[in-house]
Amino acid sequence: MSQTSPIVLEAHDLVKIFHRGSEDIPAINHVSLSIREGEFVAFVGPSGSGKTTLINILGCLDNPTSGKLSLDGRVVVDEGRVLSESALTKVRRDIFGYIFQKFYLIPTLTVQENVLLPFTFYRKPGADAEVGRILKLLGIDHRKDHLPGEISGGEMQRVAIARALINRPRILLADEPTGNLDTRRSEEIGELLKGLNRREGLTIILVTHNPALANIADRIIELRDGAIYKESWSSNREA
Amino acid sequence: MINIFQVAYKNLLRKKARSALTIVGIALAAWVLVSLLGFNRGYEMSLNRDIDNLGFQILVTAKGCPYEAATLMLKGGTGLRYMKADVVAQISKEPEVDEITPMLMQAVFDPNKGESGGYSAYLGVDPATFPKMKSFLEFKQGKWFTDPEALEAVMGYEAAELEQREVGDPLLITEKNVEVKVVGILKRTGTQDDGTIFLPLKMVQKTFDKTDDLTGIGIKVKKEASISKLEDKLYQLPDVQVVSMSQVKQTIMTLVSTAKVMVFSIALIAILISVVGVVNTILMSVMERLQEIGILKSMGATAWDIFKLIWLETLILCISGGVIGAFFALGTARLTDVLIRRLLPYAPSGGLVQINPSLVLLTFGIVILIGLLSGVYPSWKAGRVRPLEAIRSQVE
Ligand SMILES: Nc1ncnc2c1ncn2[C@@H]1O[C@H](COP(=O)(O)OP(=O)(O)OP(=O)(O)O)[C@@H](O)[C@H]1O
Ligand SMILES: [Mg+2]
């Protein structure tokens, strides 16, 4: 990554207001940011600060109340006008891979079958060739014929990551990916994400409570009350 | 590699007991359906065959025994009335008549029959016309008598069995003390012919002192001719009544239709219950998997992809249930036959439940249709799940 890498994600003045009864909850307050190809960005902040809401909007899983979002130069949302659901589906599968705190593996499918699950709906050209490499990269190659019930939590999250990567996304979105894991497994996943970013050039947007995990990112954005409170670049990375 | 069929199938394996119970429900519905359709088909086939085996389409009998005439011919019986033999000549003049055969039935009590005695039914038939009309009758031994006055008899399969006669054996007409010689024994037909002893008409008339009397006249109508037109003319004859076999069939069908309505209502209820079961199962599994469906959508699955997946799961349940139910129905056809026979006012001889491949296919068609229909709502609901669902539950 360098300052000259192209911008893959650009958000301008995003606002999200939830309505609960007669109450309006402003979850995101005028957030603008841009993310370059190959960047590793971590969102941190106290509980309820809007991290999940923001990453969902950036990942086109939710719509902002107002504001503008462009991906790869293409406007996805502009002041409440959103692409059609089918166009959004395309954007999601072309650009994003998602991982969450829970793994959502299908218990009756093997590790390998779970990883290949996205192919039953959509297969990006050339994606097949990568399968073996991705399983190896994530260190679950030797587990590929096991069922999810037979492997550890850390391995399950690796399977979920492999599944998110199988269609070669441009951006990996991870919301609390280590929330269900102990410290050691968390560190392993952290190392893995770092490796994916450094060696594969994958753009990663990470949400976490865990300061140690956040520190592996190049850029840490701290949210408070739905707004960007502080932004810092880590020193361990050359510009 | 992996395809959507495997995913659907393996999804069903996640709740084995629930899937199995749903399949059992569908299998029961399919079983009821196949059995009933089989019955519907078999009953009409058997009835048609019974009636075709009479060899004639119209039976003219003496006035005074309404539909008993039909019962008489179908089942054998007593309470006979007579008409004069010259009616035959009169009827023969009608242009619609193809063949005509006079008959005289007599029933004689035989004290030596069975444990407490019983009736022997003798049917006097004309050797010139009767064998020709009933040309489908096959002989186990011997052949028809040819002399209209010969002291000879042809025995139905069961009659011969009961009396333990072979061709060449003598047979005594009890009350009359006349001995005849058995010249032929028929093969089993599954109709009342099996229990009948056929004698030459003239000889019966003489023996029973009914020289000028007949109990029935069988008429075969010319192929192109109108049966109802002939019937109208026959109604004009005095002191006779006309029983058309299509009418007999109609009457029996009406009697049976009440039973059929009941039986088909049961089938309908069974199907409805299984539809509710399927919808419930699939809906439940969709609700349990909202988050997972959200994930699938975030992976790039479209609403239609999800719809297909859930629809497939429904179809797999229905098809497995359908296959099991159909084979079960085939296996229990005999049992169903016995059960249904008890419910019916009149049951023809032969298999009542006739299951054939096209019927099984029809049932598969219905079951698949049920699956497709009952899958629509849950599938549509699943397709509408937003990918956000997957994450939402983490917030709470
Ligand atoms: N669907 C919703 N309906 C109403 N309010 C919501 C909804 N989702 C989030 N909120 C509210 O928006 C605010 C931001 O929530 P969000 O989940 O984005 O916070 P977070 O930073 O991810 O918190 P945590 O660290 O606990 O995951 C909170 O006040 C939350 O209650
Ligand atoms: Mg959150």
C-alpha cells in the first residue's frame, strides 16, 4: 500500500438514524472517510459507538439514512438513492468478503464443502484454481474432510475466512472476528489477517474491541457516538 | 466440488428426526392417494369386466323382478318369473339386434350340498347361440353340448370343484331325478358363471315342465346400432322388463359413489395434513437459519438462489415421502383390497385395487406439486431475508 494506491471505498457524510418507537437513535453522525487499495483499517471504540453500523453500511449490508458511498468509483448510495437489490448483490459478491463473530458453518458439510459453499451460487472466473491454495494459506488443508463439530473454534473461524476469500474479494470485512476466541487463537487470527494483508495485498476493514488486534492494522479509526473521534497510523508500516 | 442439491440434502440432515417425521407424513398421504386411485381404477375395471363377461349388453326378463334380474345374472339367485318363448322371435326382428340367446334358469335345493344343503343353479342355454355369444369362455376340459335336448351338462369351474366332477362323470338333478353326463368343465372366470351348471335349453324346459317359458333373453347389439333406441322399442313389449348392463353399472356406481366420496375426503384430509406438516417444517427450518441465510446472501446468493435452495429442500422431502408411500401402497394393495371390500355395498370379483405405473407417476406428480406449492411461501420468505439479518442478531 502506498499513498498513491487507488481509492476503493469512499464515504461522504454518512448518517444513520435508527427509529425505536418515537425515539430517534443517531448511530452514525456525519462520517466521511476513504480507504485505499491494500489498506488495513481497524475501527475501535466503546460499545454502542456505531462500529457495527458503520461497517455494515460500508459493506452494503445496510443503507445509510443519508450520505454517499462509492466503491471502485461507482456510486452505490447517494442521499437515500440506493442501487437495486440485485445490483447490490453483485456489488457484494464482486467486492466484499465478510466474516463475523459467529462462524455460521453448516454442521453437516465438511470443512472443504463449507469453504466451497459460495460456489453453489456464484463463481468468479478463475476462482476454482485458488481453492487448494486458500485452504493451505489458512492452515486448514489437513482438516478439509472434517465436519465443523470436529475442529476447534480458531479453525472454524479460519474456515469462515477461507469461505469469505474463495471468490477473491477486493475487501475483507471483519466484525469482531475474534470475539468468540481465546487470546491465543485471537492472536493467530490476527497474524493470519496481517499476512493476508501484507502478502496478498488484501484490503481489510476490521472492527474490534481488542487493542492488541487493532494494533496490527495500518490505520486505526476510533469512533465515539457515531462519529470519528481520533485517527492514527501505526508506526510499524512504511508509507 | 459441491452443488445446490448436496447443500439442500445436507441441510435436511441437520434435523434428522424432524425431516423423517415430515417424510412419514407425506408417505402416508401418498400411500392413501395411490391406494385410492388404485381402487378407483380397479373397481371400474373389475365391474366392467364382470359386465362384459355377461356377453350381452341387454337382458330382457319377465316383469315383476325389478333389478333383481341384474343381481340374478351377477350373483345367481331365486325368485324367478317367466315369459313366453315367442318373445325371442319378436325381438329378433328389430334391426339393432346382432345376436340373441334365450335362457331358462332353475334353482333346485340339494340336501346333499355342503353341510346343510344348498341351491344348485341350472341355466338352460341354447347350444346354437349361447356359446357363440360367450365365446370368451374357455374350457378346462371337454366342450359345449351341441344337441338342444341332450342329457348333458357343462359345469362352471367352482361348480365342478364342489361336486367333484370330471368330464364323463354323471350328475344328478336332485328333485327331478334326471341324470346328465358332464361333457365340459369351464376354466375359472371370476364371475358367477363359475358356480353355474349349464344344460341344453330344451332339455331344461322339458325336465322342469316349462316348455314355453324363459327367464331371460340376452341380446347383443350391433356395433354401430344405438343401444338406447333398441331399449326404447323393448320397453313397448308387454310383461317384460329391460335391463341394460350400462344401467346396471350405473346403479352400482351410484351406490359406490357414496363410499368413494367418503374415501376421497379422507385422502384430501391426509394431503392437507401433510401440506401443513411440510410448510411447518420448512418454515421452522427457515426461521432457525435466518442468520445463515443472511450469510449466504452476503456471499452473493440472490433471492432466487435462496428460493431455489429452500424449494429443493421441500421437494426432497416430498419426493422421498412420495416414493416410500407409493412402494408401501404397492406392498399393501392386497390388504387395502380386503379392507375396502368390507366397506362397499357391492364388490365385483377380481382385484379391487389396481396400481399401475401411470398411477404411481400420477401420484408422484401430485406429491411433487404439493411440494412445489407448499414450498413457495417458506422459500419466498427465505429469499427475502436481508443479509443484514446475519449481523443483526450479534448486536442484540
Ligand atoms: N437495528 C437497530 N435498531 C435500533 N438501534 C440500533 C440498531 N442497531 C444498532 N442500534 C443502535 O445504534 C448504536 C450503535 O450500535 P452498533 O451496534 O453499531 O455499536 P457497536 O459499536 O458495534 O457496539 P458493540 O461494540 O457493542 O458491538 C447503538 O446505540 C445501538 O443501540
Ligand atoms: Mg458491534
